[in-house]
Amino acid sequence: MKGFVPTPPALVDQMVDKLFRAGPPTAESTLLDPGCGSGVFVEGVLRWCQRNGAAIPRITAVDSDPARLREARRALAGVAQVTLDERDFLLPSAEQYDFIIGNPPYVSIMGLDACERAIYRERFRAASGRFDLYLLFFEQALGMLSRNGRLVFVTPEKYMYVQSAGPARQILAAAGVEEIELIDEQSFPGLVTYPAITTVACGHGRGPTRFVARDGTTLDVRLPPNRRSWLATINGRQPHEGGPTLADAFARISCGVATGADDVFVLPRGRVPEGLDRFAYPTLSGRELVPGTEPSPSKMMLVPYGPNGELLPERRLGGLRDYLTTPDRRERLERRTCAARKPWYAFHETPPLADLRKPKILCKDITSRPWFVPDLSGEIVPRHSVYYLVPNDPSRLQELCDYLNSDEVAEYLMAHCQRAANGFLRLQSHILKQVPLPAELVAGEQLAAV
Ligand SMILES: C[S@@+](CC[C@H](N)C(=O)[O-])C[C@H]1O[C@@H](n2cnc3c(N)ncnc32)[C@H](O)[C@@H]1O
């Protein structure tokens, strides 16, 4: 069954406290636990009611996994107020609840089959881009929350900033987010998940949201009403409106080349077989970029593409074809997922060579502090772990690079970039494109159009 991660009792208790913070339930209140698993939230609600002398509300706990529900039935046998339902929570429903609490499944789109994806995309606004099931649980649960109802979910924090969660953010902000608390990375033993507890209070409307950081500091923020990432708001910065951005000064801001088989296409400089020099380009990975030093590639990439980025026909590969068709290499290339839809020797993604082989600026994709280095020769083919920025006006490359290395840009990226598992910044082209740019750095003809 999809996405079972049990919630530890201490976290359950913390969440139930938030659920009843505005007032205890009555015997008539209704409470839903969607994706209840073995019933830990129901047990937490019963504990809370007993501890606080409150009436037990009418509780419905739903899970689509019969084995989990059997466990819940065993744990909750004899509690008359509890109904356990084996069903798919994501089916249309007109039910309404005063309280909803849970730990929805974290299942990325990759864990869903084509039919499920199509159904969810049709039914949920939150099923956008590379969505995750917990976003749909948010949307479905918010649709089932009664007027003045309260919802508390623990989920990955990344819904606050990933692009695919834009529609879910909009739905949440409209419902009224009372509080977001980032909790310890180790809250789920054995998993590093960067979890957040989100409390929605219908009726809270567009009131301020209390944000509690992992170090315990708190901040009242007003969440953007649109799909924009909440990171900038939470970091106390206003989103950049209007003025020029990096997208105005660069013809291309992209992630480097993904071959899908660097072990075949990338070789140490001195090991390029004789006769293959015309296919070989100096290349760098993020790890090979060293702060404060000129980029100096020690590896070469064999590129079966022409100067304009067109895949060369096999008959024009010459010695490169012989190199790639040794049994182990050919078998390795055919094992790549892209080989199902492309010629066996094509790269995972077509390299835009015409743009790539121009003077440009390089930066590592995951880094503790972003830093940028120029490739003045334009010869380097960056690999997938390197972002590259090709300026409209190559004569301003150094100037633009200096600006990119300024504290101002570092602060912007710190405030807007996602975090990787180690807390490092994860650069992305859509964030880089939005970095504000001083008007004087925009090339003349672009400035007129801004
Ligand atoms: C992260 S687990 C949480 C389980 C439990 N609430 C807890 O906190 O320990 C998510 C649960 O959602 C259930 N689930 C996944 N997809 C579901 C669906 N479409 N409808 C109902 N339950 C679902 C899984 O079987 C799993 O038990």
C-alpha cells in the first residue's frame, strides 16, 4: 500500500494539542483521520480527551489498506465513537468535519500509475506538475472541512516552496493557515524528511500565519495569495515585482548536459581514443568546480551531436560508433530509460550545443553558498550538476559575474532557493531567472523593452 510512515506518539500529541487549541471537541463534533494507518491519531485524540476531561467527538478514520485497518480495529476495539472505514480517501465526498488530523501519504507522481495520474489531474487542482499525493490529501481534506473547522497535517515542508505545489499553496492560503511549525528532521525515526506541521483554521481567512522555525524562533507573516513560493515571505523579504531580472540579461539559464551515462561519454583528458578528438569537448561537473579558481576541466565529453545540437546519424559517427558499440558500452547505453524513445547513443537530454559553446557563467547546482565563475573561452560543456548562464552581451560577462557573486545575489538565493538534504541550497533555473538585476546591467536594447 502507498506511503505508510507511522507517526510517533509524541508528535501525535503535539499535533492534537494544536487541533484543539481553539477549544475542545464536544460529543457532537465530528473528526476525520484520513490515511489513519493503525490509528495512532485516533488514540492520540482519545488520550487528549481523557487528559483534559473533554467529550470524545464522533471520529471517522479512513485508510485504503485493509491490513492497516485490521491493526486499527484491534487497537480501537470497543470505542463506540470511532468508525473505521476501508476506502479511498481521494474519491469525491460530500462529508464535512469539524476537525481533521493526519499524516498523509508521501507518494510522488513516480509511484503512481498512468491511470491514477490522469484521474488525479482531472479531479484535483493540486495535481500539478510533478505532484505528490499529500498535496491531494490537503485539497481533499480542506474541501471537507466545515465552517470554522480546524485541520492539522504533518507533511514534508517542501510544499511551501516547490513549483509543483503552487496550486496547493493557493488553496491553503485561501483556506486560512494559522500556523506552520518546522519540526526536527529526525521526527520520523530512520527518515530525514524535513517535516512541517501545518494548522489550518477556517475563518482565520487571510489573517497572519505564525511561522515557527526549527530553532524555535517565531514570525508572523502574510502568505502570498497566489502560487508563489512562501520562502521569501517567511524569510522576511518581499517578492521582487516589476524590475529587470537575470532573464533580461541572459539568453539562456539552464542546467548542464545530462548524458544518462557519464561513465561511457566522459573520459579523462588523456584517455580519449585516437581519432575521436573532433567529438571531444572539455567538461566539468559541479564537484570539479572549485571556488576561487579558474575552471580547469580534466575530463572530456564525447558528444555524438553536430555543432547546432543535431544528433549525428550513425554513419557519420566514424570511430565514435566503434567506441560506443563495444558490447558493454552498447548494453549500458541501451539500459537507459531514454533509449526507449531515442536512438541508443543519444544523450538523455538533447544538448543545445549552439548556446552551450559560448562564453558563459557557471555555478554548482547544490552548494552551501552560491558562487559563479566565468568560462570566457566558451569551450566547456557543463554536466548536469552545473548551471550555466549565457549572456546576451558577451562583453558584459565579467561584470555580470561580479554582480552574481555579490552579497545581494547571495542573500536573494539564500531566501528563495530550496534546500537539499544537507541543508545546502539547490539552485534552479526558474529561481535564477527571477534574481533582480540592476537596470544598468541590462544590455541596451533589452533595457528599452523592460
Ligand atoms: C504516512 S501513513 C500515516 C499512517 C498513520 N496516519 C500514522 O500517522 O501513523 C499514510 C497512510 O495513508 C494511507 N493511504 C494512502 N493512500 C490512501 C488513499 N488514497 N486513501 C486512504 N488512505 C490512503 C496509507 O495506507 C497509510 O496508512
